[in-house]
Amino acid sequence: MKKSDRELIIEMVTEAFEQNPRAMAMIKKKNPIRSIRLMAEYAYYLIRKFDGIYLSEDKSTVLFYYTKKEYRRTLVDYLKYGQMFMKAIKPSQLLPTLKREKYIASLRPDYEDFIYVWILASDQKRTSIRGLADINKHLHELSEHLQLPILIETTIEKLLRLYRYVGFEQYHKWHDDEADITVWFLQRELDKVKEEREKQKSA
């Protein structure tokens, strides 16, 4: 039976979380596959509210994103998050996780608004350059249309190389000693900002 787009997306996000040290450090070890799946389902539920899902044309790669101004969670969202947390995440990780996420947010540039890339995931059985190119094109067009920079963080070094390859620049690096996780912070500015900076350099 052909899988729905929802199922394809959740499977890809589940696989991405399994490769993410930041996510794996949080989950209960009794049934890690179920825990990661619950996290992926919550992420899917939440990001749909902001119309922030982009599935590549070949359905091999998916992007979750939102803008800073749009990202507002309701009481229902927090309740759903609490339910997911109790089922999937170790109780001892509640305060460290909240502290870590708050600190990471504080390290981002103080833009009035920006596009934030939350999750980038691919089908591990058929990783597609075409799919990644499609995602990159969508992000660039969205950035220029909204006239907003793009921010992203990663704890995976191979993704760091990929983001640099498509034009992201690292602006910070932080090692969380408690979780033994390194976080790389990257951004991609608007074309006009890059062009102006290049003109100033050559002047």
C-alpha cells in the first residue's frame, strides 16, 4: 500500500531524530524507537500550524521551518507537548532541555524576524541530491520573497558541511559540557546584504 505524505514525513523525521545527538540524549531508553516516533509526531502536529512543511517534489526530503514572528504556541500545544514529554523523554531531562533550548535561542542574532529551519530530514534509503536541491531552492525563494535571513543550528558535522556548501555561514559554536554535544550556529543572509558586504570589502 502506498504511504501517505504524512507517514513519509514522520518516518523521515523519526530517522533524522535517531541521527541527532541532541534528541537521543533526551529520550527514554526503554523503548527508544517509540519515543523518537512520538517526538516526530509532535513536531509534525506543531509545524503544520505554521504552514511550515515543505516536501520535495520527489518526496525524498522534507523541511520543517517557521518565522520568528509566527511562532506562537497555545495552551493546547503546551498540553500536547507535556503529554509527549511524559511518554518519550526522561524526567531528568526536563530542566536541562528547557535550559539548553533557552540558551541556544539567546545566542541567535537579534533580528526582528527570520526564517528558522527546525528540521531537515531525508529518506535514508534513497537520499536524493535532487530532493536537497529542491529544498535549497525553496528556502532561497522564500527568503527573498519574505526578505528575511535564514537561521539554522546543527549538532551533526556532515550537515554542517552541507549547509556551508549551499551558502550558510557559521556565526557561533557552542559545546554543551553537560550533554557533551556541540552545536553549530549558521545563517544565510539575503542576496542584497551579501552583495553590499562584498562591495564594501572591495571598495
